[in-house]
Amino acid sequence: MAYAGEPTAHLGWANVALGFSFILFDVAVSGFFGLGIERALLTAAVRCVLQLAVVAVLLQKVFSTENPWAVAGIALLLNLLGTFEIVANKSKRRHRYMFPSIFIGMVGSTIPISIIGSRFAMSTHPFWSPVQYIPIVGMLCGSTISGIVVSVTYVLKELQENRDKVEMYLTFGASRMEACRPVAREALRLALTPVVNQMSVIGIIAIPGMMTGAILGGSSVEQAARLQMIIMFMISSATALASFFTAIAVIAVTVDSEHRVRPDRIENRDLWVWRARAWLGQQIVSSVKGAVEKLKEKTRRSSTESLGEEERELLITSRPTGM
């Protein structure tokens, strides 16, 4: 058994393959109960393997160089990828200028809070030390994504399906922020509920991954627990700030300066990237089907022609030679 400070067992791809059997179990359960998420499970698992493999190679180079610009680039890249994940995959509804507003909300929350927390709360010198700063930004981005998705989805849903409530406030002279205040308040409450629940059970029921990693890395259990406390407080702050900013951005876009609800600025269809992919897939399938049909037609014609030649030869040979 490995204790704190002792090296852990070396893990190879064979270990990963054994761990993948848990995903296969999930796929079997989904198939047995007819959940219909087998493909999503396998896709997510393959993405997990590929993404972590690439990140491991990339971070290994960044950790070895200890270049602050490389650390800043990785932090911005994480926020950029998180923004794309929200806009492209997580949100069922989208609004105009969604990508820049969410990117600003993520960068404006994860970067300042990670710098302040790393420099002062964790007493890290320098604060951009890649071994500590990059994992912190990654954890903040992961939690912030969940909060933004919840807040933005709720605000868009209310402005699209229950717009009459907001329009009633606007009719009586309320500004757009005053009319949408109950919606924004409920969106922020829903976004912070998972963080509150997580802090309520952490340590007693659940042992978080950051604390486990610190213990396996050689830190004392007491130091690992304090580190996890700081991380959770940073996560709650980043989630609240990002959720608040993105909710206000949604209201500012979907309710214009003339205090009118603009449902035309809300989209329910897939992102143009996935629409282009679907169109390209349809074109490829139709081209393959057309090529197959042409091949079948050509084969049918050649067989018909060969059959006709055989019949003509048979008639010639069977014709009497003389009268």
C-alpha cells in the first residue's frame, strides 16, 4: 500500500484498458434498459482518453520550461475550449453574441480569482508556477462551465417560453434589468446550488480529487485538506461571478435598449458547425448511394448485353443451314 510521500504504482495503457471496462458496463446497462446513450457514453470516453493524452504531453512540456507566457497561453486556451464546449455542445438555446460574452465571463472570473487565490491564499511564489496554477485554472473552468450553462439556459428558457411575465413588467414602466431581476436571481441561485451541495458533503461523505492528488503527491493530510478548502472557496466565487455576468449579458442582448423582448435573437437550432457537419455527411451519403446505384446500373446493363449476345449466338447456331 502506498502512503503519502511514497511513489504510486506505474500505470500503463493496459490499466487504462481495464478501467475502460467500467464504461462498457455503463453501455450494457444503457442497452438493457433502453436508455439510448450507448453512443454518447463511448464518444465521451474516447474523447476523455484523447484529450487527457494530449494534455499530458502538452503540460509536461510546459512544466519543464516554466515559462509564464506558456502558462498564460494554457490558461487562455482552457477558457477558450470551455467557451466552445458551452456554446457548441452544452447549450440547447443560444443567443446573439453568445461566444464573446461567455468567453469574457469565463476569463473575467477564472483568471483574476486564480491569480488572487494562488498568490495570497495559497502563498505560491511565483503565483504562475505551472505545477499549481494550471490545475487550479482547469478546476475553475470546469466548475464555471456548469454554472454558466445552468444560468444561461434558465434565462433563455424564461425569456422564450414565459416572456409574457417580463413583458408585463416592461408594460408598467420597468426597465429591462428591473423586469428581468427575478429571472436573473433564480438563474444565479440554480447555478450556485451544485457548489453549495458539494461544499456541504465534502470531507464527510466525499473525498475530493484535489485533496487525494495532494496526498498522493506527498503533502500531509492536514495541508491537503486546507488546500481543498481554498480551492472550493475559489470555485464558488468563480462560478458566482461568471454566472452573474453571463446572465446579465443574456438579458442585455435578448431585451433591447427599447425595453422589448427580442425572441428573434434566440436560436434553438444546432450551431452552424454541426449543421455544416450534418450537411457534409448527407452529401457524402448521397454521393456514395449515387455511386452504388450507378455501379448497379452498369452491372445490370453489362449482364443484359452479354445475355443478348448469347441469345443471338444461340439463334444463329440453331438456324438450319440449308433448305
